[in-house]
Amino acid sequence: MLDYFFADWILPVDRPPIEQGFVAVEAGQIVVVGAISELPESQRPTRDTQIGTTLLCPGFVNAHTHLELSFNNQISTTVEPEAQPATAMGDWLLAVVNKTREAATPKEKLSRCRIGVAEMMRSGTTCINDITSDGGSVVAMAEAGIRGLASLEFFHPAFAVNYDRIGQVVKDYDNLMILCAPHPLIQAGLSPHSPYNVSPNAWQAVVESCHPTWIHTHLAESLDEAWWVTGKPDTGIHRLHQALLGKPYTPASPGRTPVDYLAEHQLLQHHMIAAHGVYCDPADILTLSQHGVRIAHCPRSNQWLQQSTIDWLEWEAYPHPVGLGTDSRLSTADLDMRTEARAAMAVHGWKAEKALQKITLDGAQVMGLEDQIGTLSTGKAADMVLWSSSQKIEPGNISAQFLDPKTGFVVKDAWVTGEALTLTKQHAKI
Ligand SMILES: [Zn+2]
């Protein structure tokens, strides 16, 4: 039996907006998308006298985040940016480690994951690409009924492989797989933190033992990292290692750039999602493209931590899947994908249609889900969000009006595979 969803505007993303439209769903899948006028009279909704506007669009995809870091405040970089622009990544990470140690029990982490999931659902996200230390985000996403990928984060900043440590990571990954198994909408992945926090041989050893479908890492995020891989001394990364390990960890064979370093060690691969990519030159961008690496671009986090972000003109010539991610609440003021889209529009001059595609279809492509979600089209899962605004929006440039905060659109209802999500209202006050 078909279920019909109606709205003043449908934003399918892969084709122009439809005024007074409908989406028909059967068994969780979209069957037809069209204008209400195309329906027989008996199937049309009874028109109410509403003043505002309703809008139905695909649920957003957040391509990079850390739900368990959903604290209340961002952490500022500890080195004055004026004195050492964009060199404070190591110091910031050390502050993150200290902050997470304050409340590090599984219960506390799960509570923050729930807060993060609720915030994302309230702002229209139904698919999350998360990095987790213990699988708490799997529990939070599963109980909310949303879709996601949770990748187990690990660190191994030492050239000589510590096989006890590797064995523990493999065990934790097996447990994450077991945790995800009953939830068909949630996949497990592996997250070697970054080139400077996992040595190439440890990275390879874990991947060879776990055979993960997905790898989600941080790559070319900071100038600190770009300097560290070249063997430059005294970076913020050195300060991080010194503070955490009590000794330095430097690359055994330096690379020209972070991307070059991973390529040299044969660690780039097709099912890899690399967050950030700020410090990439054209040769790196080509290398990433040749390996099919997918990019999670986080403009607000980059500007907070690096006072810089990717140069889109250099990237758009290559066919990379590039989605948008908020990163965690420790480097972003909120987890709202429309705000992230507006930040990308401001910094790259993107039109609203492009930004909307980045937070829907392109995010889905980053996660390998483009055949299942990201647009409202026949055959895809009914992962969609109904928005409402008290204002009447005018025909023309619907995406721009939808993303504009002045129109005041708020989430009214949301569905994943046609199932209504309830957390949105339940957690409204978190
Ligand atoms: Zn991150």
C-alpha cells in the first residue's frame, strides 16, 4: 500500500523543485515523486488554510563528526593564532584529550552521543558518518532509528608495531561489528586517526587484520601536520607527542605532503573517507582522485582551527566525491548542516543548489550510499524531512530561501526508510 507525503514544495535535489508536490512511498521506498495535480482527485489532500510553507527534502548527510565529543563549547586553540598562524593543531588536540578525560566513562560518552544525535535530528540530519572510541554512537543512532557509519578510532604513534595494542584494536573492531550487526542501517568502519598519530606499519597491520569496508581518517588538516610529515622539528604535533608519550614520534621516512606520505606507504584506497584535505596541492588532489578517496569537507571547523580551508577552485576540476561535515562540537558551534552549507556558500561562492547537493547526494556518495539515499527519487529509501516555516516562500530560488535562516524553517517530521522518527520531539529540550 502506498503512503503519500505532501508539501508545498518538494526539493528532490536531482531535479527542480516541485510546487504542491507529493512523494509516494511503499515498504520504505520511494515509488513516485510528482505534483499533486497529477494525482486523481480522490488521492489529493484536503487543502487546509495554512499561512506558512511546508517543504519536503532528503534527510541531510553529515560526512564527518564525532558524536561522543558533543560537549557544550568549542575549544580554542591554545597558541595565539597571531603569533603562529594555524600551527596549534597539536596543542588543540592535547586540550581535547584532557577534556575527554574529564568525562570518559562509556555512560558519559553515550550520553553525549545521544545529545549529538538529537541535535542533528532537530536540524534535519538523518545519516551520520561518525568516529567512535567504543561504539556509543552506534547505540545512539540505532535507538533514534537513523542511518550511519561508525568507525573505530585508534592511535599508534610509534614506528615499531606494538602487537598487544594492535590485538586490542582488532578485538574492539570485532566488538563494533557485533554491535552493528542487528542494525542494517548502521555500518562499522575503522578510523586510524591521522598520519601523525598512526604509524604506517601499524596502520597497515590493523587494516590487514580487520579488512574493514570503510576507513575514515583525518588527512592534511593542519599546517602542523603538513610540517610534521616533512620532518620539520618543533611543530605542535611534536608538543602533542611529547606531552602524551613523554617522547617524540617523527616520521621514519618523511613525505612531501600528508597525502604523499600516505600514498608512499600504499595507504590510500577507494573506500577511504578523508576528513579536511586543507593542506593539499594540485598533485595531492590528483593523487586522491586517482585512488578514489572521498572527502569530508568541514569549512567551519577548518576556519576555527586553521583560519583557512580548502581552495575549491583547485578541487572542482577532479571528480572527487566531496560532502560536508560539521566535525565535532569541540571545533564547531553546532551540528547543523544548513549552517555548514551556508559557511561553504560564503567561503566558496557556491549557489544554494550546490550547497544543498553537498549535504544530501554528495554526502551520500562519500559514504557509498548514493544508490540508496541523498535524493527524493524512485527506488531510493524514503529518508526525508518535512520542514515548516511560518512564512510564505515565493516561487524561484527555493533552495536559497530554504537555506536562508531568515525564512525560519524548522523540522516538523522526519522519516528513515519511511519510518517516522520520534526523537526529534522527544529530545527537543536537550
Ligand atoms: Zn574530526
